Amino acid sequence: MLKTVYLSIFTTLLLGLSGLVHSESQTPEERGLEIALKVREANDGFIGETSDMQMVLIDAYGVETVREMSGMTLEVTGDGDRSLMTFQSPADVQGTKMLTWSRREGSDDQWLYLPALRRVRRISSSNRMSSFMGSEFSFEDLGSQEVERYDFKYLKDAEIEDEAVYVVERRPKDRSGYSKMIMYISKEKLSPLRVEYFDRREEMLKIATFRNFKQYQIEKTGKSTWRSNEIHMLNIQNEKQSLFRWNDRKLGQELRERDFTQQALN
């Protein structure tokens, strides 16, 4: 019995030292990429997602504007996902649709359907940093977050509200409205709890805080994954805020590719 305890302790120490040696043998860039790939693996395999959504705009004086939406996301094997958001209310935005085809390589494809004009507008790469429907979220924020689009660098371990996190710097490889993002990634959930966005002058522009996490079970694959059901975006330069909220969120949904085409926008 005593021998077994000694062996157990020895094995635990050996595994711990092995992990330590592995971590110390990596460069900060290698460690950052490793963490980013773990996050992707943890969040892949959801198949499809549907939800009711709410976007709240809060001006510098605290006045709120609420918009109701529905959302769908289709997981695409080997490439970025496809998503469609449809505004339900108020009347001035009702029927507006946003379609995104995110890419692992090359530029994302994004289209905005404007019912008042009865036309589909393609979002050019030069407009990706523009505000999405008057919010503090940009079209770029709603586009590809694929690992291949960024360079990563592990900075340190830390805690946010008693939750252990990795602090990782992410820099876009291609043209972007951001010079970098600092991500605080939950070690348990393998999902960001906070992201700090820096403008091209390396000055902090916005802070996204991820809240109301829920663990979802994907019956078809037997996988579980965490999702934040509220994102608060604070623009520290103009003091405006925006919220995205998800309700009745369902993962593991079988969706049709034809519902994520330009033809489906009209």
C-alpha cells in the first residue's frame, strides 16, 4: 500500500515536471499558437446553431436602443463558418440581414441586405472596420476569427474574478483595423473571458467582456462546449457601449447550406 502511494506521488511529480519542461522549451509564439489551437478544438464540432438574439446600443449618456434578431450559424469543415443574422425589430431595421462567410485564408465574404432599398450590399475589405448597424461591434468583429489569420504570442498566466486564464496576444496577419488584441482565455472553458482591442496606433480602443457562460451538449457527437451568451463591448475612446445577448440558443442543429447564400437574403 505504501509503495503504491509512493509510486502515485512519483508519477504525479514526473508528469508535472514533464509539462513544465515542455512549456519552458516552447517559445512564447509556439505556446500562444498551441493555446489558440486548443480553443479552436474545444469550440469545433457544434454542427449548426440557432438562436434568438438581442443587440443593445448604449450611448455615452446611457440611453439604450434595443434591437431584436434571429441568428443561424453553419459549421463548415476545413474553412470558416457561415452565419446569418436577421433583424426582427424595431420597424426601421426590420428585415435587414447580415450574411458572413468567414475564411481561414483570404478575405471574408460579407453581405448586408437592406429591405428599404431592396438590394444586397457587399461589405468591402476597406469597410470591415465600420460600425455594424450603429453598434460598437465592427463588421470585422463579426467576421473570421480563424487561427490561420493571426500570429499569437503567450504573455502570462493570470486570474479574472478567481478564474484562471491564459493571456495571449493576437496580431492580424492581413489588413485590419486593429494592431493587436490581448485575449484572456479561460483555462477551464477554453473560451475568451475578455478581449482588449488596440487601434493601429497601438492605443487601446475597445474592451469586450464575455458573460453568462453555459455548457452545451452536442447529442450527435457527444461533445460538450462552452458558449458566452452575452458580450459587452465598451469603446473607451468614445464611451459608447453595445451588448449582444443570445436566448433560446441551440447547438447541434442540422442546417441547410442554401439558407446561407446571397439568394437567401432577398
